[in-house]
Amino acid sequence: MMVFDKKIYDGVQNAKSITELEEFKVKSGFIYLLKDGRFPEYVKVGRTTDIPSRLNQYNAHKPINTCTMLCVSREFEDAKAVEAYIVKETAQVYSRANYKKEWFEYIAADDLVLAIIDAESLFK
């Protein structure tokens, strides 16, 4: 087996719980704003390390592609933290479509784009 980072390899091999593995997850990634044509009244803010792959996942198992990316950020060092910030800030003004998810009514789309732009100046 080829080892690129011995510290990470050893840490993953010696982890005794899922919590210990969290430290070794890839944190970098992109923030995106997605629209699904099947649900035009909603938009989703999300994060991923691979935009084309993520879009393909949303469109998988459909006879036609219904999802499009409305906005994609630059890469962030900790995309999870950036996504949480954007969702929290947006949820102070707009209601979430589902309290467990990052879906908002489409009316929030412009402000979500602005929140992503703001995050690019606030986060590495």
C-alpha cells in the first residue's frame, strides 16, 4: 500500500471510534447553490469536493437532468464550517424548507449568492 501521509495513515488505522476518524476527513471543498427543476420553488446550499460528481449524483436515476448549479464558490479550507455559517445566516432571515436540510424557498436565492460571496472574503 502506498502511504502519502504517514500521520494520517497511522491515525486512521489506530482510530477506535467514528469520532476519532472525524479528524481525518477532508474538510476542504466548494459551496454551491443548486436548483432542481422538479421543485422550482426551492434552492439548496451545499458543499462538495467535486462539483461535476455532485451534480451527477443529484441528476442520477432521472430520465432527464433537472438539477443545475446556480452558483459555485472558490475552494475553502473548511467547507463544512462555511456551509454552516451560510445556512445559519440565511436562516435568520428566511425559513428553511425543511429544518434538517439546507433547502430554502427560492426567494432566498439572491441572498444565498451574496452570502457565498461574503464567505469568500471571511474564510480561507
